[in-house]
Amino acid sequence: MRTKEFLKFFQKLVPIDLLYLLQNIHSNLLFRWILLKGSEPITFSKKSAIVFSPHQDDETFGCGGMIALKREHGIPVTVAFLTDGQSSHGPDSQIKEKIIQIRKQEAVEALEILGVETSKIHFLEKPDGSLQDLQKEQREQTIQQLAELIKSYQPEEVYVPHKKDCHKDHEATYELVKEAIAQVGIEVELLQYPIWLFWRAPLFIMLKVQDIAAAYRLSIESVQDKKTRRSLLLFSA
Ligand SMILES: [Zn+2]
């Protein structure tokens, strides 16, 4: 039985509340283990960076502390959002246009708190939820746009969601950015940040050890307040 079929079978057998509870316990244990034992501490790097974020919040939840730390040291950080974020309130929302505008504005205000100038924020505005299913031409155009950003900023580090982040847009962002880097042909350090990796069910059979083997942790204590302020800002909408 393949993994996805097994998951469906398992989900039918177990009541949903119990499934969530198991998922929560498992995620917490895995997250704590990675943070305390399964990762190497790294020192703060003064390399310039570009963060590719599928939606208007992933950049902060995933690497907001790093962004704030770099900006406090005057290091260039660019943030590019791939989708317009229209599906945050469900696929049938009647206020999609309003959501797009609000999320855009929030992203700019929030990144200001983290120290990123408006001129360094880019919105590619692909439809939320579409990145994995782009038609050939749209896909190539998106890779081209990403490549142009990489070419013009020449970052030393590139941040993307984890390749197994359990969300179609997040996993697609990893793939698209990887192709764009190959197209530009520059040497960059590609770093993956987790958003859903630990929290979507049930990872114990979906993750392989090598997927989480090379993990690093960076202390963001000195800028935690900025990251929290940004997070609260997003929740308030
Ligand atoms: Zn997201």
C-alpha cells in the first residue's frame, strides 16, 4: 500500500479529534527534538539574502528572526512573494480582491518592522494555490521572473520553504526557485525554512530521515520582539 493510500485508510479508522491530538503530540516531540538534539547551532552570517515566500506570512514565520538580525546589521535582504494570498479565507471567499490588498499592505508594514525597505519587497501575484499546477508557459515565465530577481540582487543566501513542507505552494516554491538558480548559474547557499513540516499529518510515515538530517538552529533572542510584533500584526486582520 502506498503512503497516500495508507494515510487515507488510517484517517478513516481514527476519529478526527484523536488524529489531531496524535498529530499535535507527534509534531511537538519532533520539533523539540530537532531544536534541542537534531540540529547544529550556527553563527549569524553577514551574507546578503533573498527570501522567497509563497504567501504573505511565511517569510516571518519561517525566517523573520534572521531577516531582523541581518537588517539590524545593515545587511541587504530582499523578500519576494510568489502568490497573491487570495485563498487565506477559503477558496470560495467573496472578498478575494480585498484580501489580496490587505495581505499586501500587511506584508509591507510587517517587513518594515523587520527592517526591510519597501523597494526590496516584490510581489509576483500568482494565484494562491496554483504554483504546483502552472501551465508550461506560466511556469517558465515564473522561473524567468525569479531568475531576474536573483540576477539583479546577486544574493549570497537564498531562503525557500522546505522541499517537503506539506503544502503544494510551498513545495512548488522550492522547485521553482531551484530551477531559477540553475538558470542564472550562480553559486548561492540555498537554505530551507519549515512552516508546515512539523505540523501537518502524519509526518512519521511521510518524512525520511535524510529530509531533516542537515538541520541548523540560529538564536534570534535579541530580535524576538520584532518577530512577535509582526506575527501579531498578521493575526489581527
Ligand atoms: Zn504559506
